[in-house]
Amino acid sequence: KRAIGRLYKEGIIIIDNKGIKLK
């Protein structure tokens, strides 16, 4: 399973116009 949504909610990653990055 992908954890992207959970990581995003927890503030571990940020999603911007360049894509997904770790904070």
C-alpha cells in the first residue's frame, strides 16, 4: 500500500508543482 496520503497528512512530505519531496 502507498503511504503518500498518510505522510502528507503528517507533514513528512510536501507536494508542490515540482512533485513530491521530503521535508
